Amino acid sequence: MADVPDNAPEHCPGTTSEKAGTSASCQGCPNQSLCASGATKTPDPAIAEIGEKLSSVKHKILVLSGKGGVGKSTFSAHLAHALASDSTKEVALLDIDICGPSLPRILGVEGEQVHQSGSGWSPVYVEDNLSVMSIGFLLSSPDDAVIWRGPKKNGMIKQFLRDVDWGELDYLIVDTPPGTSDEHLSIVQYLSSTHVDGAVIITTPQEVSLQDVRKEIGFCRMVKLKTTIFCTGSALFTEKMCQDFNLTLLGKVPLDPRIGQSCDEGKSFLSEVPDSPAADVYRTIVHSIQEYCSKRVTGDQDTC
Amino acid sequence: MSSAAPLVQILANVRHVVLVLSGKGGVGKSTITTGLALALRQAGNKVGILDVDLCGPSIPRMLSVGRPDVHLCDAGWVPVYTDAQKSLALMSIGFLLDDPDKAVVWRGPKKTALISQFVSDVAWEELDVLLVDTPPGTSDEHLAVLENLKKHRVDGAVLVTTPQAVSTGDVRREITFCKKTGVPILGIIENMSGFVCPHCSECSNIFSKGGGEELAKLTGSVFLGCVPLDPQLSSSMEEGKDFMELFSNSATSTAIGGISQTLLQRLQTT
């Protein structure tokens, strides 16, 4: 697992990379001989630590899409709101979109601060039973850009998983950036000693989106992540794609301008516009996800 | 694979290099890149597109070039041309994939290495404008493009946003990226700005409106213009058809044409 020490040079390949200590970038690095000795290539102990830390989290769901702008963060936030509407459940959101963290705004908690205590970083609470962690809370200004290469992003994700005091959770929802890159590989690897219920893939009906989603499905198969799918808009091609890949199509959300508006204002559109056809579909999708998760608790096999 | 000709030599025939950036995914960078390229070509310019979105290369489909084999010449990889007149050239990672449905699951260093090859080894012929389409974010791909283009002048970047705050919020960060890396900002485009109904021509603001222009004012950038949400533009891109030719009288093509001219003027005066 790529990990970049603070005193590493700019193009550090990561201490657990095959090229650790031997790449051109390693010249002059104080850690060079340690890395070259192979001592850093053992499995990252953080994976086991994270497994331990997240043993109190009953269900973990990744929200993915090959394509940007299809509504991952919108869905993640509203899934969390819907699950947290049951006050007996504890829900948390983890935003691993390091370059473009949208969740603080969508949840109406932009500008909040993260605090540190003996038990780790405390996430920001949106409701009593709904918390969120995002790099957005660590930036001092809305103009701050996170111009990080892969290894540094991976390090941040590791810290989010290992060092945040999540507490006992019923659901941990992980919102991801578009693509199939460092962030996606890292979250799967860091969660490899925990149980992940599965991934929800978001798409829109256009081929330009489906094209990228097919790749995301391939990624999920490659890392052996159980997958289901939902779509925004009408979806003949999506239905066919789900059939082709033997995936469950959870639902088709119609485009409603009030969704975007709610997100911009940091409000849940499930509360703002509960009668919208889009809200109905969201609620159905959330219900399917809850059922799927509860089946896994009882050990039933799901054909999804 | 031929050894790379010096970067300066390869790009010596390219007059202007423009990055198309956005902090936010799904705002229409690839659509705008393709639209601008078609508009610039229509106005008589020789245009190239470099598609460095390794995880989601959209441009080959939008230009209906399918999955051609990439050939080598002495000077490097030969770009794919959309026509016999060679008025529009394209190089995309999409061309290198055996299986277009297979994910490119690479970490940063590997992406950086391939992008370096893209930028260094494509044998672009004489071009007036090379547009570089990028994935969302401020990470490995963006740094790789800039590092490799450093020896050649990067005229600047065009930033694409949609009107919503969730989008402009990310684009503000992209503006910071440009300032920190010394990339001049040629201007901001607000895409999906108003929806014109094809039946009644009534305009409604599905994704609100004006956020891009406000962002330009806030950050002291030039506002290049708005492009409406147009189902005919989306379907043309989907089907790989030349929207600027097919719908040359539409408000959308007028908007894109206007933006391309403003952009060209800015390139020619800086």
C-alpha cells in the first residue's frame, strides 16, 4: 500500500511500492536505504488496525461511478439522511473525494471544524445520529485546492479510516470521486480486513456515462466487491446493461431541479420536497438497500 | 516504440495549447472541448484534442472515430484524424485499450508515466489550437500534463462549470490550482445554463443560472459565456455527430461559436 512519509521527496513512489528505495525519485531521500532493504514492503499494519477500529460498524456501503457528475454525493447524502430518519440508527458518511469534496455543502455543514481528542478525530455531526468526515473540513478556505498525487491521497484515506472516532455505527457510507484510481484501490485495500456489504453504482442513461460505468463494474469484479446499481433518468440501456452483468437495478430517479437546489442549500430534498416523484424513488431505493443489508446480517445469500 | 523526439520539437508546430479544466465531474468538459474544437474547425482552424482522462475517455465517441489502431511514424504516434483534410486530430487513451469496457485501474505514478508519453510522443502536425481535455480534480493527471508541457508554452486554461454552488465550489479550487501552478486562466464557461425546450422554446433553469458568471466576478476571471442545456447537443455527442454542422442555426451553436471566437481572440492577443 502506497504510503508517503512527510520527509519524502515529491515523486515518492510510496514506501510499500515495488520501487520503494530504488526509483529515481528516491535519490537523496533519508528513508532510501530503509525502503530499499524491503522492510517497508510488508503488509500495511494499518489494514489490521482499521479492521479492528471498524469492527463496531455493522454495514459499509461504497457509492461509486465511473462517471463524474451523475449524483454520487447527492445520493450518498440522501441515503444517509434516509437511514438516519430512524433515530435508533447511527449513520456516518465518509467523503474520500479528496480533490472535490462536496458533502459538507450538500449536508449544510460547510465551514464546520473537526476536533481532535484522545480517541481520535471527531467527525462533524449533521444530526444527532448522522456524522460526516471530509477533507473539506480541514481546508481553511473554500478556495483551497488539494493538489496531491496519489500516495498522499491514499495516506489521507488511511487516516480517515484509522484515526476518526466513528463510534458504534449501523451504517458507514463511503462517497467516492469518479474513476477507478488511487482512491478506489485504497478504500478497497484498507477495508480488506473488514466486511463491506457492497457497492451502489450510480449512472445516468447516456452512453457516455454507461461506458464509464461498465468499467466501474469491471473494477468491482476485479476487487471482488458485491455490486448493485441505480440510475438517474429513464433507462432502457441501463436495464439492458444490468441484465448483461446480472446486476440489480435499484431504481430510476427522474431529474428534478429541486434536488440540485436542495444540495446547493445544504438541505435534504427528502424533507424539503417529500412529495416529489424523485423522493419516492429514493425512498424505494433506500428500502432495498436496508433489506439487502439486513439479509447479510442473518447470513442469507443474496444473488445481487 | 520510437524514441521520443525532444518535446519542444514535437509541439513546435502547435500554435496554442489550451487546457480544459474543472474541479467538478460531469459539468461537460469533454462536450465543451469537442464543441469548441468543432467550432474552431468550422472557422477554418486546424485543431487537435489530447484526451488525458485515463479512467473515462469520452472524446473518441463524441467524434465518432470508433476504435482505430494507433500507428507510429518516425516522429512518434500518429494522431487519429476525423477527416481526410486532417482538420481535426485526436489522441486518446481510448485508442490504446483493447477492450473499451475494461477499467484502467492505475495508481498515480502509472498514469503520470502514460500521460508523459502522450504529451511527448504524439506527432502533431501543424495545429492552430491543441485542446487538452482533462478528468475532474487537481491531481496526478493535471500535474503530469503541466510538467510535460512546461517546455512548451501553455497559453492557459478554460474552466467549465455548471451554475450550481456544488459545482462552482469545486471550480474555485481549480482556479487556485491554476494560480499555484502558474497557468493563466483564459476564462470560465457556464455549461448547462438554462434549458431551452425544443418544442416551445421556453427557457427554464433546471440547474439554476448565473453561478459561472458570479464565480468569474468573484475571482477576477474573464467570463467566456453560457452554453444552454440542449438535448440536441447531448444526443449529437452521444451519437458522434457534428453538432455545429447539423444545428448551425441553433442558439447553442451560436453560443459555442461565440465562445470559441472570444477564446481565439484571447489566445491571439496574449
